[in-house]
Amino acid sequence: MNALTGGKLKLIQAALRLITETRSLTSLGLRELAREAGLNPNTFYRHFKSLDEFGLQVLGYIAEEMKAGVRDLRQMADSSEQASRDTVAFVYHYFLANPAATTVAVRELHGPSPILRRALESQLEASAREMAEDIIERQLVSAVPPETIHEISRMTIRYILFRAMDYIEKPAQRETIQTETEHFINRQFRGAMLDHLSQTEVERLALRQS
Amino acid sequence: MNALTGGKLKLIQAALRLITETRSLTSLGLRELAREAGLNPNTFYRHFKSLDEFGLQVLGYIAEEMKAGVRDLRQMADSSEQASRDTVAFVYHYFLANPAATTVAVRELHGPSPILRRALESQLEASAREMAEDIIERQLVSAVPPETIHEISRMTIRYILFRAMDYIEKPAQRETIQTETEHFINRQFRGAMLDHLSQTEVERLALRQS
DNA sequence: GCAGGCAGTATACGACTGTCTACTTCCCTG
DNA sequence: CAGGGAAGTAGACAGTCGTATACTGCCTGC
């Protein structure tokens, strides 16, 4: 069942450990990995054909981790009224608990390897789709057309991922990041509700109840 | 006046050339640079003390480039009514014309070197502040408090930068990216105009003129 | 109980890296 | 015209890298 034998897992975890500090997945060396994992350099070849394949496997590994996190998230969100606030809090908490996976994702999303970039993009795309369908299903913002919800979901996923790095590294800013993310989401959806109105009409509405 | 002597400039431009393909600034080697620049490896030491210092100088170089671009932008925007649309088009056009600088910025913003990250962050912060003050000065969205405008400006600058990579790499998606960016900006500001309203009030407003 | 495959090790090779010292070439200035 | 400093070159150093081949131990199926 568990497809990861000892050495393989050790190497992947070594990679995550190294990346958390000051490295990037693409820049890791085979020997460096083995050293960190406490293994002989050649053991690497027993499990991976090349460093590219290794990178993909690491991505797959953290994708599994993330999926587990998302499952928990959906269970929790179902029992909540103010979905955006709780969801944001939960997601950042999750990132904080998995700094290595988060760092890898952020760093390689725009990193030098096209292969990893594509893999990560489709991963994010899947998460965004899941988020959008969840919102649609639960009719959280019924006044916005489905396509727009998908669009905003994609933006939100990306936005959260970028802020996640700061969230991990700068404890003092965590509250700020959290509330700014809530603002981000709420404003996106509220703004989208007014997509069909002209600039002047929106301004008129905004001033009415100030 | 021009502080860049021949060799120094050659090395920096070599770096930009290499990065555009599949490299990252942090991962460049001294000899690799010299080879690409057609110089002896040791010439590097005549101009830079270390690779870190080199990275900072490259950042400074592209910051100069970007500042020139922003100057042009402000001149142009002053003569325009529909500011967001034209501005977005201009900015992406600019990124397209400077792919190397753009790639460096995106890649190192979350890259492995903390020094470069900090440098880039303050650079972005400055751009965001400039953008926000421009918006306030010209009273483009007078119904939103200044602090919120700054917040949205920061988000927008980051969002555009991220999308810039796709914009450069995927010509087929350029129109989509451009319109999505406009949506992003408009929704943020429109949503912010309704910050003081409750969820149900917003929904009532949204439905009125559908 | 033994054969075969799998995980891990040892050693070695060539290529590449950053850095050092010593040398040459060129331009600018007095 | 002479001299000095800056730019660039040459060669060598120790270290690291990825890779290949050959080896040892262990577990499993027959």
C-alpha cells in the first residue's frame, strides 16, 4: 500500500527540509540530497531516474499532503456560516503547519523548470475548480454567474499562495495578512455582483448609505 | 555619468539573457556568466565582490529600466479617461518588451535568496505606493478611503506581476489575461466601495438592476 | 534452502565550480 | 613622455557535481 520505501521517503523529506531554508527544488543536487538524508549518493538512482523525475515525485508527495488538508477543510466549512472568514483562517493555519510544501509550491510555480511549473499550475487549477464548485453548490454568492466564480476562485487561490510565504515568515503580519485576504475575497465577489452596472451607478449606490 | 563600464554591463546583460531561458538569478555561476559574456571568468571579480552583490546590482539595473517605464506610463495615463483599461494594456505591453527583467522579478520575489527578496519587495512596495498616490491625487475612486486604495494597489501590483509571466509565455492567452486583470481591478475597487454594507444589503443592491 | 531481485555502499572518472596569485594590456593623467 | 591604476587574461588550486561500474546485504518466492 505505502509506495514509499525508506530511502525514497528519506530523500523527499530531505528535499523539503533543504527547501524550507534557502534552497529551491530545482537547484538541489543529488549528492546534497543524499547527504541530508544520510544516504549514499548513488542510492538516489535506485529510486529516481533523474532530478527532473525527482522533482515531479516531490510535487506528487506534497500534492497528496495538500489534498488531505483540503478534505479536512471542506468538512469543516460545511458546518460554518461565515464561510470566507473561517476558510481563510483554516487555510493559513494549514500552510503554517506545512511550511516546506508551501515553500516548494510558491517557489516552483514561477521557477526555472517548465515541467514543474506546468505540473503545479494544473494542481492549482484543480484546487480552484474545487473551490468554485463548492461555492456554487452551496449557493454562497448566487448573484454571480458560475464562470465568474471560477475566475475569482483562480485569483484567490493564487493570492493566498503568494501571501502564504509572508504568513509563514513574518509572524507579526499574520493578522494583517488574514484580514487583507478576507477583504480580497469579499471585495472580489461584491464587485462581481455589480459587474453589470456602470461606474456612475456604482458610485451612486455606494454613497447612498454612507 | 554612466557607471557601467563595458565588462560590467556585458556581465549583467549576459545574466538577463540566461535567466530568460530556464535559469534563475540565484542559480547563475560566475564562470557561466563570463562565458556567456565572452569574458575571462576572473573579470567578474574586477566588478563584483560576490555573486550576492552581483544579484543586487542586476536588480538595481532592472529597477532603473522599470522606473523609466513607469515614467512613460504616468505621462500617458494623464491623458486618458478610462485609466484602468489603458494602464493595464500599457503595463503588459511593457512587460512583453522587457521579458528578462520581468522574469527576474517574478522568479526572485519568492526565490531562495532572502536578500534579493527583501530588495524586490521594497521595490514593489514603492511602485504600489506610487500607484496609490496617483489614484488618490486624480480622485479616480473618491468613494474609497486612502488606506484601502494603498491596500488594493499592493494587491494589484503583485497580481499583474504574476500574470506577466503567463502573458509573456502564452501569446494565446494575452487577451484573456488583460481582461481578467481589468476585472480584478474594477471588482476590487467596486467591492471596496461597499465595504461598509452588510452582505444582505449588497445582494439587494445587486439584484435591483439586473 | 537457495536464487533472484531490490536497497544501499564503495570507489573512481571527468567536468565544472569559486577563488587565488601573477601576468599583460590599455588608457588617463601629470 | 612616463607612470600608475584599472580592465582583462592565464594558469592552477581544492572542492563539488552527476554518473558509471562493481560490490555487499536482505528479503521473498519457489
